[in-house]
Amino acid sequence: MTVEVFSEGIAPVIGETCRHIGLVDTIDRMTEGDRDRCKLSLGQRVTAIIINALMDQYPLLIFSDSFRTWM
């Protein structure tokens, strides 16, 4: 596994690890979501919660601004 990190902190590494193990795809396959109304899938939201929990625990409202760059 090759990981390229372009920003400081552990969030990109956690995001890449989740991507490498297929976490988002696995969760999305196992659940049903309203894909027409949701901007993020359930797998992406769970990944954001995991990244947030392993970091400084910013409120997810603020955290969502930089989440897209880590996924």
C-alpha cells in the first residue's frame, strides 16, 4: 500500500486506510440509503465519524468542510 500525504495530520492517513480496506463500499453495500436526497453515502458519513473520533473531535459541522479533501 502506498500512501501519499499532502497535508499535516493523521486524517489523510485514516481516510486512505478506510479507502484501502473498502470501508465505504462495504457499508454502502450492506445498507440502503436515500441516494437521491443525500450528498454523502452512509459509508462516507461513517468514515467521517471515524476520522473525527480518532482526531481532535471537532464538531462534525465544522469537520465536514475539510472532510472532502481527506476522502
